[in-house]
Amino acid sequence: MSFLSLRDVSKFYGSTCAVSAMNLSVEQGEFVSLLGPSGCGKTTTLQMVAGFEPVSSGTITLAGRDITQAKANTRGLGIVFQSYALFPHMTVADNVSFGLEMRRLPRAERQERVRKALSLVHLDAHAQRYPRELSGGQRQRVALARALVIEPPVLLLDEPLSNLDAKLREEMQFELRQIQRKVGTTTVMVTHDQSEAMSVSDRVVVMQAGVVTQVDEPQRVYEHPRTRFISTFVGKANLLDARVGEVGARVGVALGGLRFDVAVDNPADFSSGATALFSVRPEKLQLRPCGQGRMDGEVQERFFLGSQWLYRLSTDAGDWTVLCPNDGRESLAVGEAAAIDWPDHCARLLPGEAPAAQE
Ligand code: ATP
């Protein structure tokens, strides 16, 4: 049995379904992110695990114990919110010590645990400062130390880095993952930032309108998105309408005047003659001289991104976005003709209708 498990968990606010029959298994020591657009039910899910919101139906178990009806303060979980929620009138050390005092731990043990927690987040030297004397990133680390010091079975993080500027946020993502690896605490993080979810998580849970649409390792979500929504929410994708030909281990595709076949994860999702979406990531496309690729086109726009060139090309099958590394060679000009090519294994086919999520 998994360490933390949600079985058919739903949440209704009146007639609004915030979370619909959610199933999720989190293993001990795993870092899992709930990823999805605003309003998809991420925070509600976290709040139900934390015990701040009752479930409408379903079961939540932790280490084999049914905690569905347990009060929040008896679940013993570590929680970090976007707002940090530090006590302004307390020093950093007192903020971190607070949860230990509530648990009536002896003074000597409290001091030792606070010292260790502050060392973990590299704030040993700031123990006697007040929150107002810290930067945003430092405050966030105090909140993390305060959650970890109680040695919770599960750490719940709700958009913990969203108040930080882009550069600090990236640094903290790296640090968060390092700390989590070191202490090994099972972690569930809510984020709407796909690159954050991908960079820190062992697995990503993609949610849309209260429903889990994919649960996979980050690279798998990126390389094998299960739906149209996921393929554009997680990274960029070229999506072109195609028609399904013969369905076997590989599926035949008609795209513009081109016919070829594509390996698919689940042939049963496709039926001959139906429409489907052909998908390939912009960085997986290559530009070649005309006549030497799969399809000829013309450059409509180009953008210099520093390490890459981004091109928009029009072809008979539709418009394509192509990302090419800036390798120092001369770039293509607007109006120039070029052929588009891609390696077989980079092509994906998505069913017209979204298939059901699988864990
Ligand atoms: P965000 O990224 O914007 O925080 P989210 O994915 O965390 O969004 P939730 O906050 O879980 O989404 O909200 C899911 C749905 O439930 C939304 O439609 C929201 O309006 C609704 N909802 C959330 N809390 C309440 C509440 N207390 N009362 C009524 N509806 C609510």
C-alpha cells in the first residue's frame, strides 16, 4: 500500500465540483507536484489532505491509517503556504521552535532541532533576526524550516515559491529539491508553473477542471502528453489536425499531402477514419534545404532568443513553430523556403477525444 493515498476523493462546494473522484498514490520519500491552471482543484486537494477542508466523498490514508475524518492538528503534517505566515513579533528561531513548543518538547531538544533545521536551510546566522529583517527567499526558507522541524510524515507546499522573483525562484527550486532529498520527507506541492513542477518533482499530477488527466514522471509528461491540453500546458507543441489511417501497433496518419505512421502508447484510443492531433515539440523539428525534408514551407517570422532561433513556418498542412539552436550558422530570413523534418520517435498522435486518466 502507498504511503499517502487518495481514493475516489471528491469535493463539492454547493453545486461546484472542485475535485472529482481523484485517485492518487504517493510513495514514501516521493516528491509529487499537483500541476494545473487556476481553479483546477489543486489547493482544494491539498487542503483535504491537510484536514482543513472535509472531503465530500472518498478516503485518504496515511501510512495505512484512514485519516479522512481526522482533525488537521492530529495529522501532524508540515505545511508551507505561499504567504509564509511567519509570526512577525518572533525571531526566526522562535518561529521555527513554535511547533515544538506546542508539542511540549523539552527545551534542550527544541534548541537542537531548531539548530539543525536552520542549518538545513542555511539560516544558522539569522536565528535571532525578525522576519522583517529577512529577504523574501530567506523568509520562505524559515517557513520551510518551521514545517520540517516537526519531522512531519508528509510536507504539503502550496505555491511556496510564487512570491519570489524569477531568479530567486529558480535558485529556491534547486534548494527545495536538495533539502527534500536530504531529509527524505514525502512531499506534495501545488504549483501552476509547469517548469517548476518538472524541475523538482519525481512525478507530476496534471489536473484540469477537478479531474486528474495524467500522473507521470516529468519527462514522460513532456514526451508523452496524454491530451491536447497537457501538450500545450506543459511546454510548447505544434498541434496539427490529421486523419487516422490504418490502426495497428503503429497508426497511419494523413497530414496535408503526407502519409506516414506513428508509434502510439495505446492503439485502442484511435479508430480508422477519425480525426486526431499530430503533435511534435518545436525543438524536435529540424530545418533543411527545400526538398530534403518531409514537407516544404516558408519562413513567416523569426525571433532571436539568444541561445535559439524561433521560426514560424507555413506549409500545406498548417503553420509550424520551430526552435533551432543558435549554433553560429547563418539564420534563415523571412520569406526564405525551407523543409521541415523530424525524427520518427519524436512524433506523437493524440486522439481527438481525451482518453480517461490512468495512474
Ligand atoms: P489556484 O491556482 O487559482 O489557486 P486551484 O487549482 O488551487 O486554483 P482551487 O482553489 O482548489 O483551485 O479551486 C477549485 C474550484 O473550487 C474553483 O472553481 C474554486 O472557485 C472553487 N472553490 C474553492 N474554494 C471554494 C470555497 N471555499 N467555496 C466555494 N468554491 C470554492
